[in-house]
Amino acid sequence: MKISIRKASAEDLSDIHDLVRELAVYEEAETEFIATLEDYKNDFKAGVFSSLVAEYDGIIVGMALYYMTYSTWKGKMLYLEDFVVNKAFRQKGIGQLLFDAFLEEAQKLGARLVKWQVLDWNEPAIRFYEKNNATIEKEWWNGKILFKKG
């Protein structure tokens, strides 16, 4: 299986949006997935986020969506917002290729830290990250406020 990893373009956003929906379904949170494809297009164009995609035979089968942020303790940080491989293509090494490309991108951008979230019940993801020498923090709780579009 020949997989290529590349930076996403605006033409890839529909596929990326579909993969994020697949992730939301997997996490049993599809009703919380309210960002539209139009939101993705506007925000991508504005440089709010970047993405890498994994392609097989011209079909996007995985993606990693990320953006630069800042750690007051460490400096530049690349945040991995979502990372998903289509269910039919899992267990084929695609996730590792994407994750490695994400880490390379972080180094190219001069990030001192990469960070992401993983659900406490998502054992396959936790095992994947631990296999990659990640520290899975359990002390920090997330806070959030959701603004309704007006």
C-alpha cells in the first residue's frame, strides 16, 4: 500500500471535514460537531489552522489538523487539534506516518512542545501515543466556554 503524506490544500477541506465527523461519531459526540465546511474554508484561508493529509490512490484516508499556540513555560507550541485515520485504513501504519510528519512539521516551525488531548477511554489512542514516548497528563482538567454563532 503506497501512502503519501502532504500538506493539505483548500481542495482537501471537504475530506478533512468528513474525517472529523467520523471522529465525532466514534467519540459519540456527533451532535457537538457544529463547525461547517464553510467555517473550515474561511478559517483555513485565514490561516487559523493547517493540516496534513494521508492519501492512498488519490483518496484522503487520514489527516492531522494543527495550529501554532504558545506555552508561557516552554515557548512555541504546535497543538494537534484532531488526528484521524478512516476506519477502513486503520492498523496499516498510516497514523504513524501522519504523526511522524506532524512532529517533523513542529520541528521545522521551531516548536519546543507539541500537545493534544485524548479521551481517557480511548485505549488504542493512548497506547499509540505512549508507544511514541508521549507523556499522558492526568492532572490537568479542561475548561471551555462555547459561544453561539449570532
